[in-house]
Amino acid sequence: MKALALFHPFVLPYADGCSVPMADQAVLSACIEFCSATQLVQRTSVDNVVAGWQDYDVEVPSQMVLVRLLRVFFKDMPLAPVPLHSVASGTATQGAAVGDAILARSAGPTVYFTKDPTASEYSVYPVPDTAVPNGLTVRAAFAPARTAGQVDDVLFDDYAECIAYGALGRLLATPNMPFTDALSASRYLAAFRASRASAATLARTGQIVSSSRVTPVRFN
């Protein structure tokens, strides 16, 4: 994890008069937007299947929040994601240990869904009737929490200038500040969006596509 202060040399010299707390908030907001849009920061976690239990917590790293579940596996089988409104069974949305009516008697669960889009929890269906150690594998994307003082290493090691573009775009667009500069803000935000698109391609495909090239903005 990298401290927000490490981004200061990429931001403060180009926003003369900006306070450190304001710069940190802009950097953090840029990191959150970047991670939410790209889903680049990912983790894999494993959980035990509990017999008769439907709801499972996603393991959320410290100072992060869940952005999206990317893949969920039961043993070696990928579970299909389904939206909550498509779940036809009322008992399936009530919670864990809902009874024998929806227990999976053979193959186990086949789908997963989330009951609360703001919670770091998902539900499997049908409910498994047999305990399986390490039976669930989850791949998920994360972003920094609003209270974070540190962010994932990749945001600084590989994308420090990109994050600085986003932070400076926010700062220089702030009205009535000594560093307000709408034109430069637009340039920085355009560069931030282009870098973000390139990172999203990397997160999605695992490789950099040549057409997703980014033209850097000079810091001057």
C-alpha cells in the first residue's frame, strides 16, 4: 500500500497554493474514480461452503471497498450472475438457512446474486446442503475507501501520473482558488480519461491493446 503523500510531487507543484489536505482529497477521489471505472485492482479470496447457508461475505482488503464481483466459483464450476429482480423465489431472497425447499440436493448452487448493492455480500442459489471446505472462490474488484490514507501499490507504481491528471483536473476546476485554471483542468481530465480507458482494457483482457495508446500531458 502507498501513502497519499507520495503523489504530492506529481500534484502540488502544478496547483500553486493548494493545501496538502485538499491535494490528498483530490488524489483519493481520482484513485476511487480510476478504480471504479477500470476495475483494475482485483483480489481473489476463498471461503468455506456452509451446509444450508445462502449468504457469504466478500473478503474486503483494509482501506478498500468492493466495486464489483467479477467471478464466483463453486468448486471448479463458475456460477452465473443473475440480477436480483430476476430471482423468482421469494424464499431465495429472505436470507441464510431458509429451509429444505431450496436446498441443492446434488450439484450444488448454480447462480449467485446480491440482495443489497451497497453490501459486500453475495448469495448463492440453490442453497448447498453439504459443507465444502474452500468451496467458494471469488474474484472481485476494489477501490479505496473514502477514509483511506493509503491506496493499492499499482495506483502509484504504474499510474502515478494518471492519478495526478485526475487530481489536477479536479483541483484546477475548483472555482475561486489561487490555482483555478479551467483550460488546464480540461486538458488534465482528458488525459485522465484516456489513461483510465487504457487501464480498463488491461483489467479486462490482461494485456495492453495497441489502439489504447495514451498521449501524455506535460506537467509545466
